[in-house]
Amino acid sequence: MKKVVVAGTSGAGKSSLAYAIAAKLHCPYIELDSLGWGPGWQKTPDEILYDTVSKSIKRDSWVVDGNYSVARPLTWSSADTLVWLDYPFIVVFWRLIKRSVRRCINKEPICNGNYERVKTHLFSRNSLILWVLKTHWKRRKTIPENLQDPNYQHLKLIHLRSPMQTNRWFNTF
């Protein structure tokens, strides 16, 4: 593994795992959320995100986390390994709630100095809770579909279905 993409539903632990893999492999970690969101939660335009990701992956090794469809052709085509965190809904939902509440209480900065807020990130039409409700089952369907693309046939798939399975895999590679 030299070029790794970590994919999965929001709240599964993509960023934490990708960071740990990058540290273990001694290579750069590229967090797509940090590239995809500017200060004040301003969404990075797709063409700028595409260019930034393109420049970021021009290295001999890296670990990327995220599900940005605009970046997929770049990251998946260049990667040698796809780690898919395919956890049950209740697991990602519980993790998302715990993470968001912790971030709100501790005022933890994320994505270029942004902050999650209880009102907007948990209880609004743009909440992460609704996002996971909309995307969890869709992602479980689209990742296998995307893997059928001939441009991604070279990827070694590591399909992890539980945090315990992920921990076992991580401790043995």
C-alpha cells in the first residue's frame, strides 16, 4: 500500500483511520473535507477542489479520506488500495452523534477553522444527521457500483464491516 483511499459514510471514522494509516506508512495524509470546505463553511468550487486534489496526489505515496465525487476519478484512479468502512447505520449514527456533540462542547476547530454548532450541524435542514440519513444506504450501493468501473479494477479492496474488524486489520498490516 502506497496510495490509499479511505471511503465510507460520514461518521464511520474515515479521517481517524486515514490519519492512522498515513502515520503507519510514513506518508502524507490528505483530508478531502479540509480541501472541500473553506473558512465560514464556504464550499470550495468543484474546479478548484479538482485542481487542489490533483496537485496533492502527485507524490509517491499518500492516504486520502473522503467521498467527494469530483475527486473520485483522480484519487481512485491513482490509488492502489481502497479501504471501505461499510459499517451498519446504527454504528455510524452513534459515532456521528458522539463526535458532533464532543466537537460542539469542546469547540474543536475542523476544516479550516470551522466549528460544528448544535443548531446547524445537528438540528437543521443541513444537519449531519440528515446527511447520514440521506447518504448511508446510497453509499453502500454506489461504492460497489463505482468499483465496477474499468478505471478502478486495479484497486485492492479492503472491505471492513465493523470497528472491530477494522482494528484487527489495522493492527496486522
